[in-house]
Amino acid sequence: MPIKTVGVLGCGLMGAGIAQVSAAAGFKTIVLEVNEDVLKKGLGRIEKFLAGGVEKGKVTGEQRKTVLDNLSGTTKYADLKDCDLVIEAIIENVEIKKQAYAQVEAVVGPHCIIASNTSSLCITELGAATRRPDKVGGLHFFNPVPLMKLVEVIRALATSQQTHDTLMGFVQAIGKEPISAPDKGGFIVNRLLVPYLLDAIRCLEEGLGTAQDIDNGMKLGCGHPMGPLALLDFVGLDTTYYIANIMFDEFREQRFAPPPLLRRMVLAGHLGKKSGKGFYDYK
Ligand code: 3HC
């Protein structure tokens, strides 16, 4: 069955971006949040990004209108009843995700695919909690979603070929490049990215260079758009700490072990850009 209507669970940083690119590609998109206040904030995030795009000459007035026309917000699962695909981008907590999937399954048709944007949780486990494990997979987007070209399409143990093909096709339809990855901790990108980010923290801990020098090294020496410590601030130190711990639990390899400085910065509330302080000061 072709995808026409897309539901997005969560309108945070990732959910808002996902809803925006889905609506921009012409899919009727309904984004769900836990309450009106959070929903309003999330939709405001999309409007702000679009306004910024128009200002920069990157988004036309017509493209902005397409997104806003195709997009609606709700706080009721019942409004997702016509969805052919529901993309979940809520808190990284297995039990909360399972509860959300049960609420989705109570309203959607049997053909509906559920895809998680999780960066590190086991999609096979999430699928097993539903009545449709063959129709559960992963769609792992990258931040900032409207600007990053890649989406990892994750095939869990029980994901059917048809579901996987549909998800690959959906990613192409929203103008992104899909790569297929198995359901193993960190998939492809975080498997490579997380040890690199953790190593940058170890370099700082060892006094190999200042944060600025380490970042400039990778930015100017290797052509990365951001240095690793600036990227950690951008992704969130708590998020990276969480992902690293899950990957360490899965593989038991030293390279995924969070360095002591990362744990201490998280404990101190130095979470990066979102808290105003990380490896750099944003206040
Ligand atoms: N609407 C449309 N286009 C916009 C826009 C908007 N609101 N805002 C910016 N743009 C465009 C700009 O015009 C520019 O386009 P151009 O390249 O054609 O000139 C482009 O987007 C870049 O924007 P800026 O020039 O304003 O900003 P930067 O050049 O500083 O780039 C960045 C910002 C894209 C965030 C870049 O620094 C980058 O790519 N950083 C790395 C991000 C990254 O690695 N993300 C992945 C994180 S890992 C992850 O998400 C996985 C998770 O599991 C942890």
C-alpha cells in the first residue's frame, strides 16, 4: 500500500524536523505531542526554521506553504487512525516507546508501518512488543533533519522485505539518501561516530590540546563541518553519554566506554548547546 499519510510521534528537535521534511515532500503529516504546550513549542520550531529558510533564500514562500498546508498537530492518538506510516521520535526509553506503539496499534489499520528514529535502542525488541513485528523498522535521521541528507533504514530481525523496501522508498520520496543497516547497536553512523567523539574527549582529558585546537584540527585538517567537541555540544552530552552506554553494554568494547570527563559534565548539567554550556560557552 502506498504511503499517503504519515504520523510523527514527538515534536522535539528530531520529531519536528522529521514532520517538516515529510510535509515538505507532500505527505499529509500529523505530529503528536503529549500536551498542547509542548505541541505548540514543536510546531513553532518548524515555523521558525521555515522562516529562517525564507530569509536565507533557501525556502520559497510556496515551499513554506506546502509544509504548513500538509502539517497538522494533535495530542490524541485517535487522529493517527489513517496513517500508513508512523515515525516515532520520542524519549529514548524502551517502556515508554512500547506503550506509545500499543496506543498507535489501537487506532491504525493493519497495513500501517511503525518506524523508530531511535539512535541506539534495539528495534527487534520494540517490534516484538507489537502485534506487527514484520511492519516495524528503523528510520534514523540526523540533526538538523532538514539539512542532513542521510537516513539509516534499519532492518530488525523480523522486519519484512516489503516493509524495508517501503521505508527505503519513503526516504527517497522525502529527498534524502537512504542507507540500509542491520539492527546492531549504533547502526553504521554511530558505530563510527561515537568512538571518534569519545576519543576527542579522551584527547582533551589527556591535555593533547585545547578544545579549540582539537576542533580546528579536524575542521581545518580533515574538512569536517564541525570539530568533534563542537559536535558533541550540538548533539548533547547527555544524548551521547546515553548512546555510548548502550553501545558499551551491547559490545563490551573499550572504545564505546564513556570517558570519566563526559560522565562528570553530564552530572554537572553541562549538556552542550541546549544547557548553555558544554565544551564551549553558549550563554
Ligand atoms: N532553511 C533552509 N536552509 C537552511 C536553513 C533553513 N532554515 N538554515 C541554514 N540553511 C542552509 C544554509 O543556507 C546553508 O546552505 P548552503 O550550504 O547551500 O550555503 C546550509 O544550510 C548550512 O547552513 P549554515 O551556513 O547556516 O550553517 P553551517 O554552514 O554552519 O552548517 C550544519 C550547519 C549543517 C549544522 C553543519 O555545521 C554540519 O553539517 N554539522 C555537522 C552536523 C552533524 O554531524 N550532524 C549529525 C549529528 S549525529 C546525529 O544526529 C545522530 C544522533 O543519533 C546522535
